[in-house]
Amino acid sequence: MSLDLARGGQRTVWKDNYKAIKEIQTPDPMTVNIILNAPHAPLLSELAMFPAWIMQADMATATEAPGYDDAKNWASKGTGGYYTESFQKGEPVILKRNPYYWKNTPAVDEVDIEYVPDDNTRVLKLQGGEDDIVDFVPFSQIDQLNALPGIKAQDFPIQQTTFVILNVTKPPLDDLNVRQALNYATDKDAIIKSVFFGQAQVMNAPIPLGTYVDKESPGYPYDLARAQALMAASSVPNGFTLPMIVPNNNQDRINTAIILKDEWAKIGINVDIQPLESSAWRAAFHGEGNFMSTPAAWSGSFAYWTRYNNPDLSAKITAADLEQDAAKREAEYVDIQRTYLKDAPLVFIANLGATAAWRSNVSGFLIDGLSYYRFEDVTLNR
């Protein structure tokens, strides 16, 4: 039932990852047979993704029931080092130690996860001893925190990129010349130095570093003369004003927008920075679609809410997923990346890690390469 819900889209927007599944059979309590529409090479990876998690029977049943309330407090046993004791929208997530975990029994009895949207508030709560671990630490504060007694901070390498989302349905961003000009006018090294304090790498390929990334991708090197020529050949040779919404609680993205405003002015583009409260910012580009541009980060999707739609490219992706020869599939994925790069629905900036800080009595905390937070090996020394 959990996989049926995932591929049906009732509980996730990731249903397209499971479109290859034709039928799911359960001939006995210990067996699951997955019947595909056609050979589909990424299936095992897709089954390992979070949308395919196995739900408790009562949760799955409630999901289908009329009047299901997503804000209801749910408890879920799960199969990891911890199970969800309590989850209610607007309240901290309470995790309890799973005594039946296959690997070992975690040392910490309970993990409480609180959503604190403001960067500085999270850091202050850590410094004040209210929290043991905080994430999304601004890169500008990593060295400062490491200099404080009793606190450690780190950048974990993960498959993440940072970029500017361009709404390609909004003129003049529907003009390829404009989108490519924005890319060539972006001094990525300057942003990496000023915003990320050198702790990032230039993003040349349109997917994160890892399997099938296009290692020889040319990217968009900083070339102001080429950017100016592209603008001169565009539908707006005299430039235009580009609204850019920015979450007002994320200092790294605010700083990125400030640098871009200065850089893009050199090609006649006036960036109008519009700070928004985080929920309003997210709603503007996730659902409403009434934005023009925004700096963001993600870990492995082509769409990124750009409204980019290339049917030919989508067909190539489907064909590559069907290819069983790994070398041929890699070549097809490289071709896909080159097409996407050329179409430039994003301004590609950097490959970026995940930052966190914790009190020195915490040991064993890890953010893995897929940006999952690992608590099962954490110990606390009081």
C-alpha cells in the first residue's frame, strides 16, 4: 500500500519516480513482486528514496480516508535507529530510540527536532545551550563558531547545488539569449569567495557531483563581453528590471542576491531584491508561480520550479532510464545534461555542502552524502 500511495501521488509529489511500476503483488507476507511497464534501470535507487518509505498500516489507511488531516499528530515506528513518537505540524518532531534497530541500539533515548527558520536565531540557541545541534549555519559563521569554546562547526560534502531559479514562462526570461547572458555575467568565483568563504566549487554541470555527472561539461565561465553581446541580440537589448524574491532569514541567499545585483547591472539588468518571510517565499515559487527569479539550493532535480518544459528532453530522459547498458546510459545522461545546460533555465553557481554546528559534548553526528541527518551513532557527554 505504501508504494501504491507513492506512485499514485496521494502522499507525495514525487510520483513520477514510480511511473515505471505497472503493478505490485504481495503473494505472501514476506514477498513483494514489482511488475514494471518496461525495463527501468534506476528502480533500485528510486525505491531507496524517501517517498518510498514504508508507512504504518493505520497511517496508510487514514491517508485514503475522507477528511484525512495532515496536521494530525502521527506516531510511526519506522525501521531506522529512531522511530517517530510524535509529529504534528507546527510542533517539534519527537524521535525515540528504536530498541529493535538491526544495526545497534542508539545511545541517545530521544531526539527533538524543532523548526527555527531564522539563521541567527538557530545559532544563538546553540550558543545559549538551548539546542545541541543546529543546521544551515551560514558559511560566514563557521570559523567564528569553531573559535568559540564548547562549539564545533563543519561543512559536510553532499550532493547539493546552489543556483538562481529563472521562471522561463515570464518574459523576458523566456528568451534564451537573456538566460545565457545571466549565466555568463555571473562571477561564480566571487560568490564562492564572498558568500561561501571558499567552501564550494563552481557548478559546471546541471546536476550535483556524483554518479553520471558530466565531468567535462563546459559550464558558463565568467565572460562579461559575451554576456553583453547576448543581451544586445536579445528581446531586451536596453536591459530590464528583474524582480528577485529572497527568503529574509537566509543570509547566504541574501548575500548572493546583493552580489548578483552588482554583477548583472553591468549588462543592463536591474535586480529588484524583494525579501519575503520564508513561508511566503516558498509559496511564491513552489505553488503560485508568480515570481521571476530566486536564489535557491537543491540536491538533484532538473525542474527546480523553473516551469521549464522540453518534451524532447523528457523523452531522452525516459529512453536513458530504459537503457540497460551502463556505459550507454551514462553517455545519454551526459547528452541530456548538455541540452539542459544550453537551455539555461537556471543560473548555475556552485556545488555546495551542508553546514551544521553542535556543542562539543555531542559526538558522532553526521550529514551523509544524500543530506540525510544521521543520529544513530550520536552520543552525549553530560
